[in-house]
Amino acid sequence: MSGREILLAWMAAVLIAAGSFGWLLFRPLDIAGEVAERCEGRRTGVMFVGSSLTRDAIPHGWGIFARMTISAPDEANVLELFRGALECDVRMIAIEAQPLTQSTSGQFGPGIAFMTPLRVAMRDARRSLDGLITATSGKVLGPNVRPARRNAVFRPGPDDKPSRDIVPRQLEAPDIFRDLITEAKRRGIRVALIEYPRSDTAALWVGEAETAELQANTAAVAREFGIDLFQTETGSWPDDHFRDRAHMNARGSRRMLGALATWLEGLR
């Protein structure tokens, strides 16, 4: 084989490898199908679906509670999680409210810029490459967050100040949401919105009036669609319940589970 032929063969191999990687990265993902497959043959009381907020707040297990999560989902992702959860043997589907009823813009602090650019680009190019792939492969659905992170405590520094606005939003696909709720009720599955509390510091940054407005918007959505709602009284918990501004640590998770158990008992 001549040098030219070797070069062409090498270039062809590189192109094939690049094409294969691109297909893995950008191919459509059947979120609902993945959730349904994970549920097959399993039974649980409440299936929680949502983002990393849900992942950190709800320890996974196929007992009373189970969870299906995607990092940084948009409304369409959450509705697909909901659609897949309809195929699960559950009594309730508890949907994280934040991706449906709140909108964010900007960034929290300057530290975000130091995240690995390739990872961020990949995540943005394909909805939550990191979260969805790990969720569907069982890495998120099995073990909980690493102990070091679970036991971390959020301690804001003097320069740790957000520049992100969090505002109420309306659903972009209310008819799809309503149809999924109707199908859930037809199957005897209750549906609920779960609005996870923020850290006290994050709530302070958002503002008391703004936090109340966010909670009122979520409550209005629950009323409009005739579904159950879990909210905390003030919308925030102490900083020592969190490992960062929004994600719960082990202490916050234990409190959340207790609050949910009390809430569920009151629904009966």
C-alpha cells in the first residue's frame, strides 16, 4: 500500500469515527421510551420526575419513592419524562415545578465560566448529554449523589452573588400537559407539582416579593390543571440544608422526605 493510500485510509477512519461520535451526540433521544423501559417490571408509590433538584432531594429506590431525572431539562424534556412515567406502575407522578413554571436568564456568579467548555457545549448541543445519558444508563437512577457532595454545606462567600433573574413563566404546551394529566387520571394515577425550596440565601437574592410571586404562579398552574401541589410555606430552607444555592444535601433531603410523607398522608 502506497503512502497516499495509507493517508486516505487513515482520513477515512477519522471521518467514520467523527461521524459515529456525532451520531451518538446528536441522535434523537426517546426520553419517554427510556423511562418506560426503566420502569418495566417495577412498582413504586410515587415517581418523581424533574431536574438535578429532584435528583438531590429524592434518594432513588424502587420502594415508596423513585425518580427519573435529567440535568437542566426544558419543558419539553419534562413532559417526555411525564409521558414515560405513565407507563410505570405508580400511584402518583410528582413533577418538578421549576422547569414548567419558572424561567431563568443570565448566570449565577462568575464561576460558571470555568466549567469545561466541551462539556458545556455538548450539554447544550444535545439536551443534557451528561444528565440524560447517565439517567438512562442507570448511573443517576442507582447510586445517589457522591457522599462528599451529599454532605457538603452551602456557605456563600462575599463575592458569591447571582446575576440571574428568576421569573414566572407560562407553559408553552398546555394542551399536551392537559392531555397527559387526563391520561394519568384515566389510569388511576394522581399527578402533582413539586416546588422545591431554595436556600435562604438564594431566596434573599431572588427577593421576598419575587419568591411569593413564583409560588403564586406555580399554585395557579396546579389549580388550572386540577392537580395536587407541594410547596413549602416560605419557599426556602436554611443554607445548611443545601450543598449549593439550590441543590439539597443529605440534611435537606431527609427533611424533604419527611415533609413529603406528611403531605402525602394529608392527601389520602
